[in-house]
Amino acid sequence: MENFVLYEDITNSPNIAGCTTTHKGRRKGTIAFLAISSVKKRARAPVTNHVRFVSELRHPLVVQFMEWYETTNHLWLVFELCSGGDLDTLLQLDGALPETAIRQFGMDLVRALHYLHSSDIVYADLCPSKVLIDNEGQMKLADFSLAFKNGELLSDLYCHFVDMGGGDEESDLSAGADGDADGGGGGGGQIREPQPPHLDWLAPEMVRGDQPCADYKSDLWSLGALLYHMFTGRPPFAAATAKDVAEGIVYKQLPPPRVKGARLTGKPSNDFSDLVGRLLDKDPDTRLDWPELISHSFWQGKLADLAGSYGDASPRKSMALNRSVSLEETLASVRQSLRASRSHHPNQQPLGDTSLGRSNSRSPIPEDAAADNSSFHQHEQQHHHNDAVSFTLHAGSRPVTANNSSSNKQQQQQPSTGAAAAAASSISGRQSSRPPSAGAPATPQQQRRPSSSTAATDVEELRRLIHLEEDADSAGSVVDNPRIVGSITDKKFDTKSLPVPPLSPDRLAGMSAAEVARHAGVLAQAFASSGSERGPPSQKRINLVSYAVSVFSATATTPAELARPLLASGTVANDLLKQIRETTHADLKLRLCRLLAHLFRLAAPLLASATPASATPSSKLQHPSASCETWPLGESATQLTEMLREQFRNTKLKQAFLAALGELLVAISAGESALGKQVAKWIVPAMTVNQVSRCLHSSEEVVTSHLACKIIEKVCGYQDTQHAARFSSQELGQLVWSTLRLATLDSLRICAAVSLSRMCRISPAICQSVVDKAGLSSVLDCLNAPSSLTRVQQSVLSMLGASLICSPTAPFSKKLSQDRDFLHSVLKQLESPNPLNRAKAFLIVDSVVRNSPDSLNVCCNLRLLVYVERDSRRDTPGAGRGAAGVELQAHLYHCLDLLVGTLCACVPGVTDQILAALDAVAGRKHPSNAQAKQLRQWLPLTSVLAQLSGSPALRSRIVQAPFLSFLGQLLSHCQALDCHKTVVEPAVSHEEIITTALTIAESLVLHPNLLVGCGELVAKQLLPPLGGLIGSSVVETRVVAMKIFAEMCCHLLAQDIESESVAAAIDDLIIPQSESLLLEAEPAPCFLLKLLGSYCEAKASAAAIVQLA
């Protein structure tokens, strides 16, 4: 930083990741003052994210970025100086602002946000500390460390920026040891996760966790909160603690904007109140959108110039043009930037052998990169979405710090300009697309990934993968579920009046089995004696029930064996049911129902470990639960069902009976699943299912509906039982779907979605029933809506996937596979940060491709391969997520490998259909209607083959001998199309097919290791049609064919593979037209000379042949 003079610190400036110190400064030799920020290197990720935006954005309301540097311990950012400080300081000094000032400041913020959103950028953390004020009073957005483009995953970008920082670990360690006094280098480790946005201005959907990241609507909420803050001097839901702030944002109504103290303008105008109220709407779907915001009357028509311009693609087009600059221009800008930096820094070590060697060792750039322009453009078109990920801190794209010597401790640096950053983006993106060499060892990711050849791909395997236990609602039982009834407070009891010695749950947990059984017998006797009481319940009886409830409800400590003596004879359960029916004391009824529910809850693990009656005596000793078959549980189910029907109008009793009945059904299902048969004494009447489904009709009773959904979820978890089948009817599926759509509580929506998913696992026809009744768009809304919950999305994906997997040939599955909206919604889930969502989406796409291979075209157009390559490149699955995260990532990789195997398996069938369609019209100039239909169906898939064969994740598995043979035949047909011997128009364009075929061949040239072992095929099947296309009348076809022919021949000649066949092809196809090729415009003569040079080196007599030609 020897070229700058630093003055005092600027305290009121953005603090990126809490690691920033900003100084007022100027460049030596000038009087223009600037703001210069020094950032600790541990904040490399947020700084890189900030720079990648401000280096491209050019707007008067965005702080202008100049350049940045890197020294041993810090990153330095140079940007314009805003002498007015930040908005936060202004509000602290003034307290509140009048509406005239708010209107002016607000228009600046609206224009800035409008520019970002029209450029497809989400700001994500709009708050007063990130808004600067220049010397003219204009508001400017300053800190873009949490911003992202729509569709990006910020956490993945941060990890990528840190991992690709290159060489920072050593400098960070050294800085921590002997760096600056503030520990500038890497103290505390690199920041790999984005910091959470400021809570006071965070949208409610973000606070609730309904969506994983911010969007345009949440930015507009923050704008409304900022306007409210400017008027009142405090955020809308200001409170003492963060918990109170979050509760206010989510649940409380917006306080009317009022100014404390005396002020003439203390009451807001109607226009301002309306604007703030609509911006701070808790429902993002009804929140003010851009057209309404721009035309709102509060702005008095001063934003009319923005009307109709939202969604204008011009900013995106200009940014795309910046990214798609040609390689020669990019490299030239890098060289010019480096020359300029050396002229500005005469003392800096020149980027000669030392610096260049260091940068090349970290990010090598091929020497022939400038000559490979066409392939670069192809790669840019295929991977333009990775521009943000490819923007990393490489040498040449960021300042380089020379190694300090013992005699020279001066820090060296090199400026980084926007052009250099663009060059690094394109070059690093190009490098990432290169596959490992054939002899390279397998990466850890490849070693841990299961092979598709050993993966089971039958229906049962796919059903097991699409339905995981992780899909279940993890909040345990039916009774006393905190997600259903909230917190439960046990009734107090008097220990002195108890007929049994009171024991705490903790003491029970430490007792032996015999002691537990003895205490259970005492309880059974006490219940039997209390049941003989007549008249109102005594206090002794009430205390006994309360004590038993407190013991049985301690889920974590109460042993399940405590319930065995109480249920073995059925006497206790029948006595409790009798007391429930006979007593008129409402509170005692509820306590008895709750006691019975917990008794059945403890019976579930006992029944789940039951053994069949045919088990050996030794196994019965090991599993004493075999005697559970004699428990009269069916009688209890009948009585509970009758009491539920009788008390259906009493809401509290209905819920109590429903919870007890649900726990009993779960216990019976667990037992029959363990035994593998139906038990005579456990038969449940058909009326029980009717009563549970009847409870789903009570949409206004949220707790009742939630209990019914939880019962269905738990029972359908035992899919091999008769009870699960009885609860998996289409009528009941419709009721559960209605509950899901009408529910307002997130916990109820999740429970209903999981229940529906488990029902579809047993009966996939339920999915078709729901889609036919509700409409596919309504189902897809559960995936696409901004307020959709992750667990709901997972359940809906499971439901749709089960239908496709179990009934692949059904008309409904075929219709679903051809629906573009359905495919778009499923592929959109591949952007989810949750690995389970992506795994399910991969399985659904796998089923779609299996059922309908012609849907590959739509899937590829919706960027399927982009998502496949992104997940296949992840090298640290589940890092920092624990064992569960690692398992989910392994599941994701397994599903991804299945999809990759399916895509590769579809290629032979597609190639056969393409060749069959072309063979049918070979030599014909007027295809029949049937032939034209076949051409329209299959020839567009040639572009899909180009994408599949060019994908790094699939390339090595697709490009085999059969595929090369197909390519040779396709090029032969292209030769006939070029000569107009065969006509396929108007079905498909000739130029499109020829261009696609040459693109496939060109991808082979870029990766010659794919041709190893296939030299004969290349020489005899690919070179002849390519030589024929060299004589094409179309200049582009002629040049590209010449390039591919020359590269293939040079590779084969250099490896001495099929030299005779290659020489014959050159003699027959190239030598006769060499003179005309030399007279062609560049670059055709260059390719010819390169070919002839290799030919002469490989064959002694070639020089004479060339001279004669």
C-alpha cells in the first residue's frame, strides 16, 4: 500500500463480516480522497462475494469500487468516499426524519433496489448500517457480502471462495503467529458460512425458516422496515431481546408508525401508512410488488421513469456480454492490466519467471488457449451459470504478494481490475471442466460413490430410496405431542394420600425388572380397588390417577416393562375404560384418558419386540412379549371407538379419546408388523377408521385434525399391516390433502404432508386421485411457493415419485412425464440446499427418463446436466453436519449415480432411433408423413447427445466404441445432407444436425484420452466422413471439419495408432484439395499446415507426397 496515504479511521462505514477497518486516504500525487478498507484474510469469502458484484455494477446509487489489493495479512479495498457517513449514524443523531426527507431517501433506495432486482441480484440484508450517504445527500448501497444472484447458494459460494483462495493457509498461519497486532491474517479460521442478516429488518418468512434464502419479496420487506425506521426512529418490532423481536416479526401486528415526543409531523400521512403497511405484509404473496411500489402515490409520480422497466433484461444482457467476452480479448485485458500495474508500482517484483511460475503452479493456463476460441465459446454457453462460482482469488485475477526476503520486508501488491476478474472467472471455469487424466488416481469422492453396476434398480429399491425414515415427522408420539397440544403441565398430587409408595421416574429407570414388575402389580391392585368406589371420585382416587400419569408420561425414563402387568390380563385397561364411561367428573375423565393413552404408548415397544407363536421356547424366553398375543387390545379399541362417537361434540373429550385410540392403533400395528400376521384378540372394528377420518372433517379444530393426521402417519409407517392398508384409501387421501392445503400451522402442514406421503407408499393410486381432484398446479404449488416448507416439499416429492416408480406404464405416469411444468418444478428442487430434496428430485428424473426417454430434451433444456455436474463436483459431503449429514450426502450420491447410470443407459436406445430415422429417409428428398414424424421426434435428441457426451460427469461412460460407431454413421448422414442427397426439412434443419454432429466430434478432440483403444474406429469410421465435410460449400462447416480432422490425425500419428489408415485418409482426402485449402481464409490453412507437419514427421515418404501436391 505504498502508493496510498492513510488518514483517520472512518467509524461509520460498512464492516464486512466484522473484520473491516476503513480509513480515509488518497493516492499519492493526487488530492482526490478515497475510502480504503483493510479486511482480515479470514473474511476472504465475504470480500470475494462483495467484489464480484461491485466490480460489475455501475449505478450512481451503488458505491463505486476502484480496485483491491492483497498483502501478507490483509485484503485492501479502495472505493469512493461517502463523507455523509451511514444511515444508521444519521438516525441515531436525528432520531426520526420528516416525510419529505424520507421520500427523497426512499426514492434513492427504491431506484437502487430496482437496479439490483432487474439485474437478477438479491441484496438480502438491507439495513441502515449498509446504506452510505455521499456529500450530495444521496443514499448508496455499500456492502454486498450477503448478496447473491437468483438461484445461487450463498453457502456453497463461500466454501468455494475459501477452497479456491489458493495458498492462503500458510499466510494465515504466519499472520496469526507474527502478523499485525490485530491478528490480521487468519485468526479464528476462514469464514465459510454467511453471517445471518440483521434481525430487525428481516422478513417473517425468513425468521420462520419457510424458505432457505432471501428473495425479492424479502428485500421489499426490508425496504418497508427501513422506511418505518426512518419515520419513527426505531425498527418496526424493536424489543429488548432477539427472541421478542422474532416473535413480533412473525406474530404481532404492525404497530402504527408514531413518533415519540412533540413534533408537528408526528402523525404519518395516509399515503405513507399505506405504503409501509403493504410493504410489511407478513404474507409474501400479497406483499407489495414492484409495479405497485413504483406507482404508489407516496412518491408523487417521481418514480414514473421506472414504470414498465422492471424485468428489463438490459442489465442482464450487459453482464452476460461481459462474461462472454472472447478469450483473446480477455487475455489481452489481463496483460494490459499487469503492464499497467507494473507501471504504477516500479518497486514491485515484475511478473517474470518467479511470479508467473507461482501462478501457473496454482492455476495453469494452457499455452494454446488463445487458439482454442471456438471450444471456449461452447464451454461458456454450457457453463455460464458457474460464473459466480468461478470468480475466485487466483493469481492474475487478484493482487499478488511477493515473498518477503530477509533484506526486503516491504509488502508487494498488484491491483486487480474488473477485466482481470472477468478473465479469472472465464479461465478458472475452463480449467474446472477438464477431466482427470486416464492414469490419475480416483478422487475420494469417486472412491466413496457406489458403482451403478452394483446398485439395485428394481422397483422395490427405488421405492426404498424415495421413502426414507428422515421423511417422518420426528416429533414422537400421538399423546402429549408438543407440536400438537403445546406444553403439558402434569397435575399435582398429594403423596401422603396415595395408596402406593410414590416413585419418581428417575428412580424407576434405575430399578431392576423385578422391582418394576412389583411396583406395577401394586399399581394394578390400587386401580382395581379404586374402581369399586361409588359416587363422586375421592381425592385419593384422583391423586392415584395423577401420580400414574406423571410416571407414565416421562417418556425418556419410564421403562416399558411397567405397562406389561397392567395390560397382560386386560383387567386394568377394562377397569380404566369402565371408570371413564361411568364417572361424571370431567377432569377425571380427561386424566383417565391420558393415563390410558400413555399405557398404550408404553405397550408399543413391547409389542414391536413380540415373536410369533411358532417361535422356539428359547426365543420366547428371550422375548417374553410373545405372550402379548393374549392381550385383549381389540376390545379396548372397540370401547374407545364407541366413546369417541358418543362424545364427538365435546371437543376436549373427543381429543382425549382420539389420542388414546391413536396410541392403541400404533401399538397394535407395531405388534402385527413384528409378528407378521393378524392376531385374533387385536381385531379393530371398521368403525374406528371411519371415526378417525371423521375427525379430519373438523377443519376448524386444529388439534383434532392434527391428532388424526399423526395417527395416520404413525399407523401407515407399518406398511405391511392391514391397518395401514385400511388407512390408505383414496377418500382418506383427499381429506388429508385438504388438511394440508387449508392448514395455517407449519407443524400441521408437515404432519399432513408426511401422512399423505406414507399413504402413497402403500397405495400409489392416491397420488393420481389427489392430482385429478385438486389439479397438478395445486400440487406443484407445494413445491414452488416461496412459503413452502422443506419437509412438505420432501413429502410431495415422495408422493409424486412413488406414483412414477410403482406405475411406470400407467397413463397418469406418462402424462406426468411429459408435463413441462412438472419437470420444471422437480428440477427446481435441485437448487435446494437440502440434500434430501435433491436426492428425491434425482430419483424422479431417473424414473421420468426410464419411462419416457424422449423427455431428455426437455430435462436438458431445463439445465439438468448443470445440477448433475454441480453435485458430482462436491468433494466434502456432510462437512460439519455430523453423521446424519454424511448419511444424507451418501444417499444423495447414490441417487445421483443411479440417474447418471440411467442417462448413460438411454444413450444406445436414442442413437438407434436417430439412425433408424435417418436410414429410413436416406437418399430421399420427400419424406412421408410417418417418416417426418419420426424425424421430428428423434433428431432433436442429437443436441441432447452433444450435452451428455460433453458433460464431465458422463463423458467417460458414454464415449465408448458403440458411440463412436454411431458418430461415424451420423457424420456420413451429415455428408449426404450437406450434398442435398438426403432432405429432412422442414422436419429438422440440416445446419442444426451438422453443427450438432461436429460439436460432438469436437468434444472428442478436446479430450483425446477418450479415444484411447479406439484408434481403428476413429481412422476408419470418423475420418472419411469428416474428410468429405471438408469439401462442404458452407465455410463454417468446412473450417470446423478441417480442425477436427487435423486434431484427430495429429493425435493418432503422435501415438503411432493406425498410422497406415490415417496416412491413407490424408492421401485420399486432404492431399488432393490441399492447394484450395491453403488459399482459404484463416484459420483453415493453419490447421492444414499443422496436419501436414505431423504427417511429415510421422512418415518419411510424406514429404515427397506433399511436394508433389
